[in-house]
Amino acid sequence: MYQYTEFDRQFVRQRAEQFRDQLDRFHAGTLGGDEFKPLRLQNGWYIQRHAPMLRVAVPYGELSTKQLRVLGRIAREYDQPSHEVFQGAVAAQNKLGDIQLRDGKAIGSRLLTGYAHFTTRQNVQFNWIPLTQAADVMDLLATVGLHGIQTSGNCIRNTTSDALAGVAVDEIADPRPFGEILRQWSTLHPEFGFLPRKFKCAIVGATEDRAATAWHDIGLKLKRNEAGELGFEVLVGGGMGRTPVIATTIRDFLPWNQLLNYLEAVIRVYNLWGRRDNLYKARIKILVKAEGQRYFDEVETEFRRILEQDGGPHTITEAELARVQACFVEPTIDFSAPAAEPVSAEEAAEFQRWLARNVQPHRNPALRAVTLSFKRVGQSPGDATADQLDAVAELADAFSAGELRVTHDQNLVLPWVRADLLPAVWREAKRLGLAKANVRLLTDMIACPGGDFCDLANARSLPLADAITERYQDLDELEDLGEIDLHISGCINSCGHHHSGHIGILGVDKDGKEWYQVTLGGSDGSDLSGKPTPGKVIGPSFAHGEVPDVIEALLETHVAQRQPGETFLATYQRVGAEPYKAAANAVRVATARTEA
């Protein structure tokens, strides 16, 4: 994984020192709230529904066990609100009738403290850290090279990538060095610190798009042309939110060494032309949709100007690429240790199911990549307790050379596991409750924190995730249903990526009550999903209590309509929306009759 240089470490430490000074001046009253807001945002600090929320950057999803232990310490020691704040949050949720108290903590909805939350953009969030302790947390993060720089604000955000980058069997080239070059170039970029709106990039180097590049402001796909030269397909103008848009290919092949010069042209034109008078029309997707070829032509003109008049100042040299590549040190795997004890006859069926679902091939035939599933009853998607983080760090030290990856689907991956140690990994993951063989099945769902935490949310996501997970615990049933992406968002901002779910659930507000729209047929562009596309709403919204029954009706329709071997998405694409609409509407009618 990436080995931080002394410059990296010093930069992050200095940034933490700057933030402490800014926070001290804010608390002393010498720095006003309006002045402090952009400073805290560009360091990853939001003010949410009940308490501040910190977003920690995890560049291209890569974490060391040393970093994971620090995240666990933060969850344990700092993710603890004051008694007054916590009781206020419980009171707010009690109005909805779904909170019970046990030992002073809430159950029934995730108000428990001491968590880290892994997001769809490979970041880590904390929801209960008091702002008075924010500088202490940033100092602690800096000791392991972590930070919140540009995880918020109208700037270039943390670049995401494939969780299998550098180890995938279908990889054309490792995207991580280019992601790191992009990170170094974009961090505190003097021209792009105050863009019209936030700006998100994703990069992949494999034939399968496991980073949903077409849903980003800029998507970068490594490829080789007919001459075998390495370059990028560049996509621009993707995004979710109120107006879901699939990115357009602006360059089919860009030589790799021109990556930064070209991105400078793309973002500069956006910075000049993007709307600042309307928050909802400020993203680059709206500009691309409105201007089309005119925008593309202007980007090409600016790119030529950067090359011809400025001399291509950001051209990546072979030496620079080699320097960054050398920072990605491949671990030395000890093959001298004995193999794990084989699974018993009683364990064989469960182990084989886990191998099929949670273990991916590796470019080194002697190794595997193992997904630890954080999707289980009583644990919301993406959540990890402090104890789990510490335990997973021990697991990664023992079996994955001290390295982990955060996935787009809110799980963790061990990327350097010896194939002959898989039985031992499985047994330990099972002991930790992280060996559920449900990867890419219905309960491996994505969900944002929703109304339990987020001030923007119209409805809660986590109770729905809990209810659906509890209903579908039979792995035989899940396997029979086949691979399904279920994504849940608490509001139109789509942090739960409901637009790209085969089944998407969106929380909406109706007269102060929680309701939910259901979409079908979305895809993120992976091999499972095929061509990226936004899902379509299947009818009026449903009440909170109806949603699990609606999901069940949709799945029963799939089983009735499918052909042998057909996935949920393939069946929907073949038969169309009408059978599913009829099934969902029947739930609404049945509910109305019961209430009558």
C-alpha cells in the first residue's frame, strides 16, 4: 500500500495545527461562525441533526491496520455525545415510537455511540464527536496520515477507486498511483478550492467498473489503445441527487501523461461556466446537460491552450510516475507458515458458500481477496464498532499483511490472503460475525445514515435496512433470489445511491411523515449491473410500515417472472415495470383495507 513520505506526514500535521488554531479562535469568539464554517467544512466537519459529523478521507479506499486502530480509538474515546445531546436525540426518535432504552443506550434504531461508519465513497464518518474535541481528533488522525481535508466543501473531493486495485485479475493497470497523483495535485489547489459545487472523481484500472465511474463528476477508466499505449477514457458530468445523470465520454483515449493537464481544462471551464446562483443547478452534470458539445469544445480549446501556451505544466513524466509507483510497496507474504487446518465435513457446506460469495481471485494465484461483510441483523450497513475495528485490525495483521480496503458497498476487504489460510480466516471472521455469505445478495445492501443522524434527510434509512435484513436471513432463499443491489437513501441527495440500485428506496416527506419512493432497474455499471442507468419510480410513495411488504412483493414477482438463471435486473429489463407496479400497488390496497 501507499507509504507516506515525510512531506505527506508534515503536511497533515501542519493542517491539524492550523485547524486547532482556527477552532480555538472560534471558541474564543474572535472568529465568527460564518468565517469558521468553510474552514471546518474543508477539514471534514459538518453540523448534523444532533451533533457534529466528521468525515475522514480514505484515498482510493486503502487503510493500514495502524490507521484502523486509530479509527477504533476515536470511536471508543471520542464518539460519545454529552448526556444532554444524547437524551435529546433519543427524545426526537421516541416521537416515532421506535426507541427503547437499555443501560442508557438506545436500541431499535442506531443511536448507539462508539461507531465508525464506512460510506459509499470509501470514507469513514463519525456522528457524535463534540466540536470541543475536534482538534484532538485531528491531531490523532495526523499521527497515522489520516485527515478530513477536502472531504466537504465546494472543492475536489477524495478520489475513489476499485477496492481490488492492484490485486484484481482483470486489471489493465494499477489505478492507485494515478489516484495518488490526482490527490497530490488537487489538495489545496489554489484555483479549485471554491468551485460552484462539490466535485467527485473516481478511477478504475480493471475491465469491470467496480467504482461506479459513470456516476461521478469525472470518471477515469484506464485502457490501452490499439498500439498498446496506456491512457484513460474520460467521462464527465455524472451524478445522482435531484437530477440523476450518467456521465458522457468526453475523451475516448487520453494519454496517461496528460491526465492533470486535461483535468485542469475540464474543471477550469466548469469553474468559469458553472452556475453559482442556484444550489441545485451548480453541479457539472447540469452544465454538461445544458451546454453539451459547446462545453466539450471549450474544454478541448482550453486543453490545447494549456499545452501550447503554458507548455503543459502538469504533464506527468515517467520519473514522476515511477516515484509515486515506488510508494506503493507490495507486501512480502510469508509462505513458510503452515497451512490452516482443513475444514471438517460438518463445516464444508458453509465454508464453500462463503468461498463462493466472499472470496475473490487474485492476480497472484497463491493469494485471494476476502470480503468481510458488515451486513447482519442488529448492525446497519457500513457501521463498525470500536471493538470490531480493533478485531479486524488483528485479523488483517495475521492474514493480510496489515492492509485493508473500504468497498463501494460499505464492507471491508482483506487483499493479501494466502489461499491455504482461507479456512483460518473464515473461522476467525465467523467468530467476529463478519463471515455472512451474502456479498452481492439482497442483504448486502447500501444505506446512508438517514434521518437518524443527517439534518438533510426526509426519512430514516437504517430502520428499513434492519427490517429487510431481519426478514431475509435464510441464505438458501437469498441465493435463490440471486444477485440484487438494494440501495436506500434518506433524501434526494442520494448518499445511499438509490438511483443505481436494482431496487432503490428514497425517503420523502409528506406532511411531516416518513414516506418512501421505490425505483427499479438502476445500475452502477459493474458487471452485475451492466450499463449504468438510473432506476425508475414505480408509483406513488409508500408508508414506512409498507416498505418491507413492498420489497417482498417485488421479489415474489421476480421469482414468478424469471427464466432459469436470470437475475432480478435481467428479469425486470425483459418483462418491464408493469408486473412489479401491480405487485407493489397490491400492498397499498391491502394496507388500505386493513386500516379501513
